[in-house]
Amino acid sequence: MGNRISIESDVFRGIKLPENGFIVGYAALMNVYDLKIPVQYPISIVSKKNRQYYKDGFLVQTIRYLPEDTLYKHLTFALKYEGVNLLILKKLFDVLNEEDIAQIVEHEPTSQYSRRIWFLFEWLLDKKLNIDDADPKVKYSKLVDSRIQYALDEGEKSPRHRIENNLLGTKEFCPHVYRSKKLMGFENRELGKEQNQFQNRFGKSLMQRASAFLLLADSKASFTIEGESPRSQRLVGWSKVIGQAGRIDLSKDELIRLQDVVIEKKKHIQMGLRKEGGFIGEHDYDTYEPIPEHISAHSKDLEELIDGLIDSNNKLIQSQSIDAVVSAAIIAFGFVFIHPFVDGNGRIHRYLIHHLLAKKQFSNQGLVFPVSASILNKIDDYRSVLESYSNPLLEYIEWNTTSKHNVEVKNDTKDLYRYFDCTSQAEFLYECVVDTIDNIIPKEIEYLQKYDEFKREIENEIGLPDNQINLLVKFMQQNDGKIAKRRLQKEFKNLDNIETEIIEKKFQEIF
């Protein structure tokens, strides 16, 4: 514990800091122990200018917050102000000696911070230090400060450390989400209650029809995001699967079943968990070497990662304290970052959003959120939020090109996929939920109301059957509110000029 830890600088790993100061906490530990992981936020700086603020991932504190320059005090600072970052802690504990942690515990055996560090060391490394159990008279301390990060209201208690483990997941899979101002603002809107008012406002029948249209729109959008234009029958089939989200508990078999539904032509695709490397990206035009934008988890780690993801999914569903949208972001984005299948990951990832929202009863009146339609509206933001995780990882993944022009990961990368910051992904998903509630659902309801009005008018004045009116609306939407001449010569050859004028006028008035 004799290494100098805090450093005075205005740059950290090539990142320009908002001001010169002492880099402390997790960032200082990453630097002094040379941890081979992407930069983690927040980056804490102790300012010499007596200023205190948080901006763009930088936590600036006044000089009185400068910790003593010891491992223990920097870890204490980190836990107190930056929360529990399992990726940093795991990589740090991998390079520390057991004596370093033992000294911390023996120095302050009753401190909540020394006991939290002790618990995390033994939990993450699956080791038991040669230290007596904590005094049973010591009050239990929660592992995660719920003022900084999302945490379970009640966790599993460890009598040895007198610590209550209220982490969001398990040792095998446990991202963290900070309580950002943006997320708190979304939570305060109580969007689940807002969208449940639709049926009260518009009636059950209209909402059932809207839901059917929205399901199909979601299915189509999900395939469009993947660059596919499937047949109508396949779209309807996938929309039925989305409509049943939340009815079947998540398991490895269920994920494989979903892949089987998603993948139409299976002859040349290895189904189930990958048995080789995986990446998203391009191939070099001349050499055909991979040019990855995202490298998937190592195939040997998939069983453990997916088991952990499923266990964490169950934990989040059972907890009443964790927000439904945050829960959906953790599981859905965790899945797509792991990328366990050769194909079908993207659509299953978006299915998992529906699954968690349904399981957490975000929509209590049967309305399925067309989240893929909103994602398609925000496709650039979607790509950015995926890349914000994937791009920084590439520097820390060692890989070779295989004879099949695939990637073969050479180093241990498992921790990168199970311990990550999911805050920006949760914020993005909440933005999609807001877009759905404020725009997509109301627009669909408005369209159906206008369609019903148009249908009544045409039935009363001309007497066209339902299927003809449905075709009319679709064709006229494609032709600026006019009935094309070829349609008048074919599908609507029985319409005379006066009837055509009436239909086009009503369409302009209503739509």
C-alpha cells in the first residue's frame, strides 16, 4: 500500500479533464495499477480552485475531499462518491495481494467501507481470507448506496461481513446503472401510469385494434433494423411472439426457441449458443480480414454469462424496487453485448425489452409497446448507444483472424461483458418509451379514429364494403389522397366520377 496513488494532471488516458487537479478514486487506482479496461465514468478530480460540480462524466470536488494517498482511502472515496464499479474492482483485486485487503480490514474492522471492500474481494474472487468473521454486534451495511446507483431494496445478508448484498445481479452477470438526472426525470413522470390511461380515454375496442397495428409495426421495424424485408406471413408470426412476451419465463431453452422462430432458413447457420468467435463489422476488401465494430463474448464463456443473465433477470423481475425500463435495459443490452448466437441476436434483444416490460407489469392493460418502431425512429442514437459500449472494448480485446475469416479472442474478456455501466442504454430506452407514449401510440389512435370517420362517411354516401374502403385508404395514402387512374380501371372500376370526387374530398377533409 506504499505506491503513490493520486496524480495531479489535466489529462487522463488521453481525455482532457475540465480542469487541472488531483485525479482520485477509481481513476487513480486504474492508473497506478495499470488496469487494462476502458475508461470508466465518473472520473473524480479534486480541484485546487475550491469548486464542486458534476459535468459530462467528471465529478469535481473541493480540496477538502482529497483522500489520504493510500489504497484504502481511495477505495473508500470511490465507494462513497462513485458507487460500486465491479469491473474496476474485479481487475484491481486480480492484481492485489490478499495481505492488502487483510490489512484494510484489520485496520478498521467495523468500518462499513472496509467491510464492503472485504465482501467484494471474497465475492468477486471466490476466495476466503484468513480473517475472523465480523463482530455480530456490528450493524449490517448495504453494499450499494441507492442514492448513487440503482439497487435492490432488500439483498442477501452476509453474516461474515455484516454486509447486505443489494446488487442488481449475480457474480456471473451484474451491470450497474447510475441514478442520473435524466433517469430520475423519466421516473418522476410515472410513464407506466400515463400509458395505462389510454384505454380509459379511448375505450377498450379502439385500444385492441391499435395494439394489433402497433404489434405489426414493431415486428416490421425490428426486421428493418436488421436490414431485412420479410414476407407478411413471417412478420405476423413474429408479432404474435412479441404479443406473448412475458408469458414464458426466460431460460436458455426459451432463448434458443426464440432464435428458432427468428431464423427462417437454418441450413447454413449453426443454431444455439455459438461454438466459435463472433463479431459485428466488415471484411477488408482485399484480404478479407475482419474489421470489427463489436467483438462478441468468447464462446467458452457463453454458458456462464447467459446463466448469469437469466439469474439476474429473475432477480430484477422479483424486485419491486427496480424500475421496469431500467430492468429491461440491463437484460436486453446485456444480451446483445454478449451476442451469444451466430444470428438472431438483435431481434431477440428487442424481444427481451418487451419481456421485461410485461413481466414488470409496466403495461397493465395488455398494450404492447412498439419499442422497435421508436428505435427505428432513433436509429442513429441506437447505433451510438451500442457503439458507446462496443468501441472502447476493442482496444482491450486481443484477437487473431481464423481460417474462416472470423475472430478468435486470445485474452480473458469475460468481465467486460458481465460488469459494465448500463446507464446510457437505460436513458436511451426510456427516451424510446417516452416517444412511444407521447407520439407513436397517440398517432396510431388518431389514425384509427380518422379511418373510422372516413369509413362511416363512405358507407353512408356510397355504400362501399369494408374491404374496398380499406384498400381505398391504403392506395390513396400512397397517392397524395387521390385514386390513381389504374386503380379506377381495376379495383374500383364500378365507381363513377361523382363518387370518386366525393371519396377524394372526404379523404382530404378527414386525413
